[in-house]
Amino acid sequence: MWSGVALTLTERLAGERDGLSVLGAALLLMALLHGTLLLGGSFERTYDALIHIFFASHYAQAWFDPWEPRWYTGFWMVSYPPLAHYLIAALGKTVGLKLAFALVQLFALLLLTVGVYRFSRLFVPPRAAGYATIALALSSSLAETVHVFGQLPTTLSLAFLLNAIPFAWAWTRTGHWVFLAQGVAWMAATTAAHHVTTLFGSVFFTAPVLLVAVLAPLGAGGLRGLPRHWRATLPGALRAGAFAALTVVMLVVVVLSYWAWSRADPITQVPIPHASRFDFLANPTAGLVFWVVPWASTLLFLPYAWAQARTWRWPLVASLTLLFVLGTGGTTPIPRALLRGAFDILTLDRFTFWATMLILPFVGLAVQDALGGRLGARLTAVLGARVRHVAVAGLVVLTCGASMWVSTLTRHRKFQPPEIDITPIVSFLEKDQHWQYRYLDLGFGDQMAWLSANTRATTPDGNYHSARRLPELTTTAVERLEGAKFSGEAGLESLRYFLTTPEKHHLKFIFSNDAFYDPLLHFTGWHRLGTLENGVALWEREDVPPLPARLPRPELPTYQVVMWGVLPPAAFVVALASLGLAARRRTHPDELEPRAQAAPAPAPTGAVMTAGRVRVVRGVLVGAVAVLSVTGAVAAWGSVRAARAPERVVLRYWDALDFRRYPEAYALVQPTRGLTQERWLLDLSARGGLRASYAKLADLRVLSVKYDGSPPARAFVRVRLRWFTALGSFTDVRDHELRRSTAGWRIVIRPDVQERAPVRFTLQPSLSAFTAPRRLTSPGDDSASALDRPRLDLPEARLVRFDSPSPGGPGGRASYAIIGTVRNEDARPADLTISGALRDASGRAIARVNAGRFAMHKLLPGETTPFMVLFEGINAPPRGARVAGASVDARAVVTGRGLTRNLGAWSEPDGDSLRVQVANTGTREATVPRVLLGVYDARGLAWMIEAFVPLALAPGDTAEVTLRTSLPPGYSVLGNAERSVDGVLLSGRPGGAGSSDAGALPGGRRFRLWLDAFQREGE
Amino acid sequence: VNVRWRVTRLALLSAVLGTAFGACAPDAPTPDGWSGGVRVTSRVTRGEVHFRVTGEGARLPDGTAGSVALAGPAGLVTARAVARAGALQLRVPFSRAGAATYHVTVGNARVRGRVRIAPGTPVRMHAWTDPRAVRAVGNERVPLVVAQAYDAQGNVTPLAVRVVSYAPGARSKVTTATVRHLLAWIPLPAPSRTGTLNFSVQSGLARLELGALDVLPGVAATGVLRAEVATGWGDGRDAWQLRLRNVTDSAGNRAANGTAVTVTARGPGALRYDTTVPTVEGDALVTIPVPPGAGRYVAEGRVDAARLGPLALVARSPLRSGSLPVRWNGATLRIGRIVTARGALPDTGTPVTVQWLSASGRVLREEVVPLVAGSATYDPPPVPAGAVRLRVRVLGAEATLPLGGAR
């Protein structure tokens, strides 16, 4: 297959110049395509770039400080290799961190281009190596890694690795010490950039190369000659072994602090699901992102690469195949079997990325072969010269298109929220010493890292999961509190814990860029201070102490601190400096693999395939195209037909509504007189509330479909909608009538006619309050002295046990709750915090949490609220712990917020339910009205049930909700909880305070209602 | 030239090093071996303690070295000096008030003693009230001013603190309190009227801005609940209006703004209404939508411990008895035209509930259609399995009819 003609030195040098000229073109292409996008700020919309900038901001402020206090209440910077961050920090001093990131990434890409050329030259001729670099510049995988994922250490370390490997090759082949020194220096830089690349790169990149170099003396016989000529491989093997040993030394020494940290502080984080580990067949979206897109530009060359397994390049093909398999995530069981425990920690997209890099030499070879080699001749024979040219041109166009599409993917498909101007947030945190409290951002996406990079304020959240140590975070699979809703109910449970017990982490401020969380914030006791200039809502929680003046921080041994600050940047400098050595001892082409110098065999002058074989190949090709076309057409027809069924129309309608694709949804509505699109949209927007404005459609199921007429002219579809909100999930059953029209089944929707009284002008008195601006006058001041605590009455509270429903099916886990009432005895409104603790027999607290949603946190003078402190889910006592008692504490500060009361409710028992008609008698919309039902037994308040009205109530509006009044399964009273005497008036009254006014329920029980509402407009 | 430059450089270097070593060299040897006793006198001035050490029976030889170490809460402060004119003068900077021990060493003689440093004149003050607001009635918490005065060095001074208070509607009162345990606790006069109690605090040269304490009303004890609109039609338009007036504490002060008033209305069966409203200047307006069910209702209010009411309320049926026209028109159910008891059409959008009932009366399916101009039409879906009749409800009236044209 390959030309066996030995090339002269002149021919080789000419070929080298040929390859270098293509490399130059590739460098230019790389700078133009990726450099332009990077300098244009494409990385700001990626997943990881801002995280690396945050890390760099740390080093920019404190180069030798390995402790970063701004995330997770503090974490070690030594948990991530620092070279990329050091480079950004150093460069950022002059050009700013964002531009520095772009420049470092561009440097990494250019270095990677050179590295791919040098690496490819070990296996393919110069021109093919040049084509490989062009393929790199147009690689959809690289575009995705840089412009969608925003990974920098991956590209930088791979660039170092690919440049290190030729030195290792040369050392193995020649034994010159200079090559060894250069190779080790570049491997050290690889480690400094990303140790995982060194670790796995040694297996997938270095090992096959060195294997080829070691086996080279065996000649054409390959492995078959090993038993007889093994002595010839010994020198190379020993040199390769020496290089490997020194690589390991560098791997340990350069990031020694990392290894010490990982040994002393192993990661306890439960696995966080990552789409690269999913089954791509079961989850096509994950497959698209982590398999189709990266392979888009090179998948076609995979058969050609595998065909090379029969040549001396087989080690590289084997490595490529292994990476290919590992990159398939959970689609096959092989990656899990190979990686074992690491499977749930690693993100497997890196294997696909490496595979798409490892295939580049074969891509270059295939292109050269197709342009002037035997492959080209065969294509011509089968397709004809014209079709072949069109096919090649089409391939180039498709590759360029794919690359550009992927490079700009974040622009036309939003993965992140729109850019947030963080200046107002930073200003707020800096003034009045607000940075002395922790903050949380919601709905920021990865821009949370950019905010952190620009403030000294700290947050319990973060964006680097390996470093977190808070048990509240490590025990859940929630990626970030900031985007808790994307982790479903588990994510919200974690977020609720932080919102309910903010004082534990000094969490006082929340910057919300996602209204989804607003109702949850309101009902857990937070209040909105206003909206900043950038549109971000600012929320605050009262009665949270500031951070102590000195935060606890662990220390590293001094030598580790110095090594961390010196060795990684030194490795980078030494690697670049070692190129000076190369100038004295230049690699001679003869020292490269002679077999790689030969160009693909030129096309023979005669026919490359017999006529019969050409016919067979053509037949197979035509047959394949025909089968694919027919299959596709049948599938498309089936899909279109299914999409026209009534139930599919309803599903499409709700799906379009959920994603705000209004024109698409309206197209499925039966044209009705008086229902224009404008009117339909107005009806949709007229009544907001929990379902319309704060809910996401989580599940949609067709319960029944009935037809009317023959042939059917009408269809009736009953669907069950499950809405996911920050306050929990609720279901909604809807009946839709559909009529058959020429366009297919269409949903009958009538203009929404709402009951409205004639316009009247209503005035009502209201309350407003002024509180002095929040200001800590000096760092030494005790903030508690600035707070005045209203007097509270805390009657007896009971500890109960019940079975909370198990998400997995029947049966439930034993849970606990403290239930009681608190009354504001003061003459001023109170912002209430109720804390409960479960204790074991020795009095030790085994679980501690605050009352969250099951309480009204803002109390008028003389007002009473029921409360329920729930110990379930992540708040539950540890398994095996025996609950022997409980204690409860209530405290409050004076507040001027939440003084509006504009709801009333008619209620009437109906069996074991209570039908409640909630009315808004005020002058402002009650966006999310809530009903708290207190169920009393003979001893007092026994249980609490809440219900939210799904629609907003305008003034004068009413809405009905139904609450079940039964106690939970397994309910039993364990006794009274101890009450704190700190600032609380303890009355001897039983916990059933107010039960004399309560309404009657069947079975001798009684009930009371409490009403409050979240108001979108704030107060 | 090179040689000369080297010599010059060496000479300069030698000079610099010699000067440096000379500066670092220990003091010239002093006459030591003082074996006699010493006498120590101390004097405290602003920020310093002065020690004078003389020999017992003999002058200290000039040049005799000595030191004093002063131990205080902040640690040990040491000063050294040599005798001049027969005595050793030592000055130790020290500003913490209180007793401090010292240790003087001169040759072989060692003397221990104690010096008391008194705070200076108060120049700065910190004071706060606890609580910041009290009720005029009930006196559940005595308002206190807690003060702490400091001298220029930050020592708490024992000088008495003088408070002049200006209670609302009362003459000023002067109270003086001594400092105990570093704090002066000054109870303010119990006010009997609501308003702002101002006070000034002074000790020595230290003064503060005028302090303020809110005097708020006591627990609400009385109030009047009246029905301004006690009769209404249950057509969704009307509401009973209850007015709560003159909510005051036992001393006649208007209840604190925002005081919660809970109003409950009870009607036929177990129907009840609950709402909470805040008072504004002792008044509150309670609006209760009149329910569709006709009958007599009773409303009661509660504010703190005071019970208000009961009041009688009347709800009238919005529709005349038997005036719910519902009929089948082919496969369509027509409701209306409905006219209310007041001779008007119901509000457009008034919900009409259509229920499919089984033989046992169980609701199999329920749908709501709105009234438009007093009428509504309903195109029923295929009849649910087991359904035997329809029930139509609107504005508290209901009609039951067979399935009729429904398929």
C-alpha cells in the first residue's frame, strides 16, 4: 500500500516545507476562526470559562494563598491544577481577566495546532500532518470544547502533551539527553495545566507512541519478530521506561499539594449526574451534545482510521478505539467496567475529545490519500471524477459549516441566562459592609463565577463541585444551588434547607435572576428589598448574624504553599526555555520514524478496481442510500401521522405553551369567532399566579381519548398536567374538546370570560413603616445590639412522629415535626424565626432546622401564627439515631414589611376535606395566595396543611381550593418540646391557643385558617 | 584606575560596615555590681507610669543600669535606663486603668510593687436603651438606659452618669446613677402616655446625642364593631361591611397601628368566614363577600384579648326560587336567560357548574362554563359511564335534569 521507495534527504526536506506551509495556513485559520470568536467574548456564554476566571481572580489577588473563602465557606485552591489560572492572573494584571482568558485560550489553541502537527508527523507524512492541523482548526469537537464548554486547562494541557510526545519519541529513538530534558519539561507543564491529561494522556497518547518507537527496530515484521529480536528493542524500552518514570516524578512533584490534599481530604461528594455518562440512545439530547457534535467533523474518517490497524500504526488505532468506546458514556457497560469508581466522577466527554484529537493524523492521511493516492483513485472509479469532486467539496463545506455552527452555538441556542451586568450587585455588596454577610445568587448560570470573581463577599454556593465540603451539599447530587430547579425536587430540597436555616451560614442576601424562586423565598421568610438596576431582584432575610471578623481557615505546610506558587509557572517557563536547547540540537528528519516519511502510494496508472468490483460497490452504495431514504420517509410519515392524532395535538399544545412558543400553540387552536391570537394571548396573560408565572410543566399524560361521531368529528381528551414549582409539584386534570378540520384536529378554546364587577374606585387605608437604614457602624460593633426583639408568646409545642411518603413507592420513612403556635405580644410587627432541634437521650442535638414554609414569618401586633418545624428529607435525624426529645426556640426582630392582609376565606367541611373559597378583599393582586390549615385535636394544634391557589387573585376575585383534613399516616404525639426562655414569653397555655374560635370538623376535631399571599409587585 | 577604584570601594565598604557594627555594638560597659538596696517611687501621668529608683542609703552610681517590667492585663512592658545624678528614671507607656504590678531590677537588687492607675476624665460615651420601645400600659418591661463612659485612653470611668428624661406629656426628670461592674443602669420613668420619650446622657465631659424611646399603646382592651352594611345579595357583587372603631388600650390610648383584628363569620351549617385585618389609627374596615347561600350569619371580632360583636348579618338569595331555566336544545344544554332577584342580569363570567351525576349522586365529571349576558350554552362530551343525570349550579341555585340530548 505504501511506497517502499526510500526518499532522499532533499525530498524529505521539501516535503517538510510542504507540511509546514500547510501548518502555517492552519495557524492562520485557527487565529481567524477561534481567535476572532474568543476576542469577541464567545467564552462568556460557555459553561466553564468563568469558573477558570474566578480561579484566576484568586491568584491575581493572592498568588501564594491556597485557600479561597468565597465559595462553599472556603475551599482549597490546590484541588485544581493552577497553570492556566496563573497565566490568566499574570496577564490579567494588564489586560483584565476576561481578555486574559481569551489570549491564554488562543495561545493554547495555537500551541495545540503546532502540537498536532508535530504529533502527526510521528505517524504520517508532512503534508498529511498539515492536513491534520487544518482538520483541527475545523474540528467540531474543538469548537464545542472551546466555545460551548469553555474548557481551558484541557486544551492547554493537551497542547503541552502533544508537543512533549515528539521529544519522548526522539529520546527513545536516539537516546540524546537533550530530548529527554525537553520531553520531561513539557510533561511537567502538561501536569501543571491539568494533571488528568498527564495521567490519561500517558495511557492514550504517550504509550502508543512509545510502543511504536520501541518496536521500530523490529522492522516490517512487527510483533511477530519480537521473540527473536527482542534484544533490539531493549534500549528503546529502557529509555521509554526512564521517560515514564520521570513523567511520574513530575506528575507527583509539580502538583504535590494536590496529591497531598486529595489524600488527606478525599472527595465525599455523592455523584452528580452528568449527561456525558448517560445512555445516548435513551437520551438523544445527551448523545447529540456529547457524541454527535464532537464527532460531526471526523466521524466519517473513523473507518479509514480503523483500516490502519493492519499497519505499524496499530497502537494508535487501538488507543483511538478505546477512547471512542469510553466516550460513549453509559450507552455501553464497557466504560463503567473499565473506569469502575471513577466512572461517576469523571466527565466522559473528555475521552471523546481526546479521541477526536487522536484521529487527526488519520484524517490528514485520508485527505492526502483521497487527493492524490489510491483512495482517490478508488473514489473516482466508483463515483466518477465529477461526483468525487462534488463529494469532497461537499465534505469541506459541511465541515466548515459544522465548525462554524458549533462555534456559534451558544449564540443561537441559549445555554446560559442573558448576560447580567454585575456592577450594581458588586456595588451593593461593597457598601454598608454588606460583604460581611454571605449571599446567594439564583438564576445566574455560570455567571455566578464572574460575580464571585469581582467581590470579596462569600457565598455558600459555588461552581466547583469537587471542592465542596458542606455536608448539606456533598450529600446531595445538586450541581448548584443557583440552578436548583434543574436538579428537580432534590435540588429544591437543598435550596430550601439553605433558605430555611440561613443563619447557619450567615446567608442574608439573595440576588434572584429567576422569578421561579420568588414564591419560595417569600414563604420561607425572605422579603424583597427591591430590584437592582440590572433587573436582578434583591431579597433579604432578617435576623442573620454577620460573619465573624476572622473566618476559620486551615493551613498548608509552608513548603507546599511555596511549591504550589512556584513550580507550576516554573514548569511553563522551563518548557518554553527548553526550546532553546532544541535550537542547538535540532531534530534531524532521519530521527523521525522513517515509515512516516513516505507519502501514500500514488494512484496506479491502470485500473485500481475491476469493473465487477466497481459494480458491486456501486450497488451496495445505491442500496444503502435507497434503504436509508425509504426508512426515513416511512419514519417521517409515521411521525407526521402520529402528530396529527388528537392526543398528540394536545401534548404539542401544552408543550408549546410551556416553552412560550405561542404562535405554534395558537396554530393548534380551532378558529373561533372572537378568539383572535391577540385575544388568546391576552386571556393567557390576564391571570398570572403560581401556575402561569412560576411553574414549569414537568409531566403531561393523556388519561383518556373519546371520539364523537362517525367518522369522528369531535374528540375529547383528558390530560393530567404535573406542574413543577419551587413550592412543590401539583397536578391538574384538564378536559379538552377537539374538532376535526382540514388542517387536522384542533383544540376548541373559548374566549376567557372572567367575572368582573363594574369598574369602581376603591380606597383602603394601609400601613407603612420606616426602619433606619441597615448599617454596621464599625467592624467591632455587635450587630445584636442594633436589633430590638419583640416579645413573643410561645405556648406549649408538641413533638409528633409521622410517616412521610416514600418517593420510591409504598411505605414511608419515619419523620418528626414540632408543632405549635407563636403570638406576637409586642406593639410592633415582628419578623419571626422559629428553630427546632431533635435531641437524643443525652440531650445532644441530632437534627436542627427552622420552620420554613409552615409558618407566617411576618406577624402583626397581637397576631398568632401556627408553625411546624419539619424534620424530613435532608433535615431528618441520622439513621439509627433515637429521638428522645425536642426543643423549640422563637425569636424575632422588628420589621416594617409584610403588613398587608387582604385575604379572607369562606370554608365548609366536606367529608374529610375542607372546601375553601379564598377572596381578595384588598386593593392589590394576591399573586400566589396561600391557605394554612391548622387541625386541632383535644390537646391543641395537631397538624398543619398548606394549599396554594394556582391562579392570582385580583382585587375582588375568588378562587376555590380543597384541603384534606386528615392527619398523616403513622401520626403519634411523642410529647411536648422544651421551649427556650431566651427573649420569649412562655405562657402555660396549651398549644391549642385559639382553638375555641376554631371551626368544627368531623370526628371531634377542629380547624383554623390562616391566609397570606406572595405579591409580585412587592410592598 | 581600576586599582584606585577598587581601593576606594573597599574603603567605603569598610567605613559603612564599621559604622553599622559600631551602631549595633552593646553599650559601653557600665559599673554594675550594685549590691545595696533600692527605693522605688511611682507616679502616673497621662498615658505613662514614671518610676524613680534611688539607692537605699547611697546614691546610685551614674551609669548603673536598671530595668522595670510592668505587668498588666495586656502583658509585660519593660523599660531600661542607666542612672544619672544618683537616680534611675524609668518611664513606661501604659494606659490601661486598674492595678498593675511592677518589677524593678538594678544590679543585684530587685523590688516588686504595685501601681494603681485611675481612669481619667470621661470624654466619650456609649449608651443604648433596652428595649427601644415600651408599652404605656402594662409596663411589662422597664425601659433602661445602659451607659458606659470612657476616658481618653478608653478606660471605663467610674464617674456617675446623669440622665435627663423628657417623657411625653410630663416634666423632665433627672436621674443619676453610679457605675457598677463597668456599666451604669438608669431606669427611665414609666410613661403613661404614648409618644416619644427623649433623654440625654452625660458623664464628665462625655455627652451623647438626644436618645429616643418609643412609648407605644398597651394591649388593646376595647373597641366597637359595627355593621355598616349588614344585608347583601349573594350574587357576587355585594359584601358586608363591618367597621371596627376606637380600638384602645385600657388607658384610652389608640391601639398600635397594625394591631391584628381577627373577624369570623358563621352561617348555616358549618360555613364560616375567616379574615385578619390590621388597625390603622384604632380603626379597621372588614369586607366580607356575601355568600350565595341565603340565611342569617353571625360575625364576631377579636383583637388581643377583647372580643367584639356578635353582629347579625343577612344574605339574600340572588335568584328567585325556581328561576333557573335550563333546557336541552338538541345536543346542546342551554342555561338562561337568568335574571337576578334584583331584576338584572348576572355579571358576565359568573360561573355555571355542570356536574354529571351517577345514580348514587356521585359527581363523575364537572365542568364550568361562564354566563354571558345571562345565558350559557354547553356542548356536552360523550356521556361518562354511569352518568344518569346532570346538575347545574349557579349563584347558589341548582337544577337537576335528565341527560336528554347528550349522547
